[in-house]
Amino acid sequence: MSTSLSTADVPPEFLEAAFLVGHIPLRSLPSEPRVSYALYVPKEQYNAKASAEAKLPLLVHIHGTGRRLSGLDFDYPRFADRLGCAVLFPLFPCDLDGPDDLGSYKILRSHSLRADLALLSMLDEVGRVWPGIDTEKVFLEGFSGGGHFTHRFLYLYPERLAAASVGAPGKATSLDETQNWPIGIADVEDRFGRTVKKEVIAQVPIQMVVGSEDVHGHGGAEFWAWVRTQRLKAQGISEEDAAKTHIRTVEVVGDRVKTLRDLQAEWLAQGITVQFDVVDGVAHDEQGVRGTVLEFIESEMRKQRNA
């Protein structure tokens, strides 16, 4: 495994020329080379030799199914420069678990990927290469597929989060201790070697965010019927056998406002409170809710910086 040079060993005047501040090009993750990440580090505010109290906070943006590193060139750098923080953009490619794999990263553990460990490994590497960035507790946010990842990572690693913004997941993992992951959390200890500590989750500032018009399923009924047929065919299962054995190959994504409201009610019953933001007139559009997300992150960064 290669070892990257630490910015503490590079003269400050050479950091930009070495692509170690500003827009950092996509880097392969040594512990899982199929996964990569980009980073934005504000060059005017980064100090590799900063004290623990003066390190830059880190915002981690988890992409959706479309893998658009949305805002990488404008919104997030502007936010980072203004707030004095760094921003990490993990990239989990499609097809890691097969030719129709779009979402293995969302459930954190699949046949060939531990997305949770990949993110933790990224944080370790960023903390070593950029010691002026605080990677012990980070601000995590994601929309759609990123919202799937974010709330599940929150369940497993709340102690690593300074705040979390859960944006419009199509499906959610319940705190139900009678159903297995990713529907519930019954087998979390066997699957991840972790326990869900609700009392620690309750200490994390959490935002749920969704557009008021985000109430329609992705793709339409005919699309999902076709997807179901293709997946059954790939598994060599007939429609008749699937019906007899109640095999679920596809679960249609529907009303995301309801999905989040139901999750909020469940969390509240478990003592976990959230800031629930509905952005008026917005459908399933990450750009449409981004301002609300960044307002929440900014508020929490400022609170914790002044604490």
C-alpha cells in the first residue's frame, strides 16, 4: 500500500503547485482502490501545523445514485472558503457488485464492498495527509442515495459525527430490532461488529430535508415492472415461483416526504429529535434543497466553533 506525502512535509508555498490545497484531484483510496475521493481545501485558511482547536472542520458530501459530485466546482468551494472548512467528496462507482449494481454503497455492506469502512479509511488518510483538517468528528450530508448512506452511517458511527443531514432517501432503515439490515437493525452486530447506540445518536444534531413535491416514485410503474422481470430472469426465477415464495426483487420508491416523516416519528419515539425542513415547491432535486442543507451545516459549524 502506497503512503502519500503529508502536507506537513511540504513547504507551504508549494502546496498549491502540488495539488494539495484548493481543488484536490480524485484520489484512489489505498485500502479500497475501486473507491476514490476528491477534496477541497481552502488554500488561504489551511495550516498543516494548526493546533487541534484551529484545525479546519470537515464536511463530507455523499453523492446520490447518479454519482454527480454536484457543487464540487462552485457551491461547496465557495462555502468552504467562507466558513473556513474542507469538503470531502467520496466516489463509490457503479457495478462493484455486478453489472446492474447502482446502490451497493447505500447499505454500507454488500457482497464486495464495505462502504462504511471505506469512508473511515478516507478519514484516516485525509487526517494523515492533511493534518490541519479535523477528521475525528465530521459533518456528514447526503441527498437521495446519499441520504440512504448518511442515516445508516449515523446508526453505526454516531460518535464520529458532529452533525448529519439526511436528504430525501427513497427507503429508510428502521430502528426495528426484529428485522435484519437494511430493513431493520436486528443483525447489525453480526453484520458490522457494531451496536446501535440510540443515546449517542440522540446527541448528534440532525437535519431531515426534502422537497414538498418529492412525492412521486422514480421511473414509473412500467419501469419497475421491467426491472423486476430482468432481475428475476438474471436469477433464473420465474414469475410464478417468485409469487409462490414471495420473493421481493424490487421495492418501488415512492413518497419521500412520507418516508422521512415516518422515520422522524420513529426516531422521536426513541428520543431522537431532528430539524425537519421541507423546501416548498421542490421535487426530487438536490440543487433545490442544497441551500437549506448548507444553512444547517453552517449553523452547526458556527455553534460548535464557538462552544
